[in-house]
Amino acid sequence: MSEKLKDKLTTELADIVDVGCIPVDSSEGKPKVYKIEIAGNMFFDWVMADGKPDVNKAPGDAWKTPLNFETHKEYFGPGMGEEGGEAKDKMYAELVDAIKAKAAEAPKEEAKAEEAPKKAAEEKPAEKKEAMGTPEVPPEAVGA
């Protein structure tokens, strides 16, 4: 299920983001974990331990289950692209919109990151003078 979502996102958004999938072992009674992060920020966090699902983080009230396709219908309801799966289609559209919004922010963040060293370089000479205790001497006082 998660690989199918990764493939769909990769196909649709390959020109603006890298999409990764990290499988989580849920064998032998370990919790089932479904998380979606966008640029290191948690977008959706769903865990089912001992048969009890918990949504720890969701972008909206509709996000009560993970995004599924034709699998897990008995747990999560109809999947994306299936009859009755309109809610999952809407969730997917919300996810794509959130990814595109974050990708649009990236150039602004990169510009800020590039500007920070320039600004720091401009401020350092003044800081150095204060640290050394060197007084400013007006040019007319030199040679007097």
C-alpha cells in the first residue's frame, strides 16, 4: 500500500520533489505504523497497536485512516480510485496540495539561507571592533 502511494506521488510530482518510502516491520504483533512527512514535518501519523488505531497527527478530520488503494478495504474502507473511495481521493488531493505548497516555499527558504552568510559577513567587522575595544578614530584626527 505505501509503495503504491510512493509510486503514484513519484509519477505525479517527480519534477518537484523526491519521494521515499521506509517500510516498518509490523510482524509478530508489532504495531502497524503509517506516517507521512513533508520536508521533515509530520503530515499524518497513524498507529495501530493491539487492534486499536490512533491518529496522532492529521491535516484534517477526514484523515482517520491511511490512504489505501484496493487493499485493506475491510480495515480502511474503499480505496483511492475505487467505487466509494471518494474520501481517499480527496485525502490524496490534500496531500498533493500540501507537497506542492512546501515545494513552492523551498526557493524562498533557499534564498534566505544564501542571504544569511552575506548578512553575517557584513555584521562581523563591527562585532570584531567591539570585542577588541578599538575606538573609532575620525579621519581628521589622524596626523594631528
